[in-house]
Amino acid sequence: MSFSGALLSQITDGLVDVGYVVIPDTFSAYEVAALAADCRQGWRNGLFHAAAVGRGEQERIAPDIRADHVRWLDMETATPHQLTYLDKMESLRQSLNQSLYLGLLELETHFAIYPEGAFYKRHVDNFRGTGQRQITTILYLNEQWQLGDGGELRIYLDESNADSYIDVPPRAGTMVVFHSPRFYHEVLPAKRERMSLTGWFRTR
């Protein structure tokens, strides 16, 4: 399974032109519903853990900074629906390498659940002192997300201007792709449970 050539071109063009792209309906309603069901099942089975901030000796749970819970995907235990997702993301990795010469080697990805009231304060997706994460991808799994449900992804377009941003509602099937080192972003407080598949294409 792979993304269509038109979709791959749209993602590449967005990364080149402005550094990010927001595309609705990147996966079918059936695929999104199946991934959402996998996410909920993992949550019920206790497979998620509180997300941490920092790295190595600095890693810690900090609910005042982020209050989401995550479950990392593993090829060996992935369901057929998760394998379809991973196959499509592999087609994106290959396309970005071919078009932009980024040298992307792998995707690390996890389900994320934000319980009601959860948030993630402004941050950038590269750990301090590293530059391995090059491209961030987020696929939203929230069916019937309504205006007023909160949980928007706020992408800051100018690091020095807090008033320059876009807000992306986490509607089912919407995918966001952006340059990881370039954009600060945050997740606004969710007023209902919010689910996503978040990933990073990494270099060495």
C-alpha cells in the first residue's frame, strides 16, 4: 500500500513552499475508524503510558507541560490496519528522500491519547543537542470532531512572534506534515478525548 502520487507531490510541495502541509482525508474513513479502534483497544488493555519530556537522565513525567499518553507502534505486534499505515508512511519516506534528498532512515511513531482536559505546551520536536527528527507527521483519528471540542494543533509560523500561528482542528483523516526543527507548536486543551498517530522521520 502506498499514498497516491498526487498526495505525495502535495506533501512535498507544501514542505518546499512553506515548510508544512495540512491535508484532509489522507486515509479512508474505514482506515481511520480501524486505527481509532486499535487505539481505544490498546487504551482499554493498559498498553499506554504517560508521555515524558526530556531525554536520557533528563527524562521525566511533567503533567504541567504535557498530559497525553502514548503507545509506540511495533512492526512485530502491529495489526493489519497499523501495517497499512506503516506501508503508506514508508512510501512517503521514500518520496521525500527522492524529491528532497533528506536522508530519512526510519519512522518512529506512536498512538497518542489526550484525555479530556489534556494539553501539550509549546515545544519543538528535536531533543536539545540532536537533529535526528527531520519531518513530523500527525494523523488524526477523531470522528465527528466539532468546533468547540478544543485540542487544536497550534503551529507557530514565526518563532519570534507568538501571534503568528495557524490552528489545525484534529479531525479524523487529517494529516499534518512539517519540518521538525523549524516549527514550534502546541496542543491546546482538549474538551473530549483526542486521538492521533504521531510520527517522526529520522536521520542518523
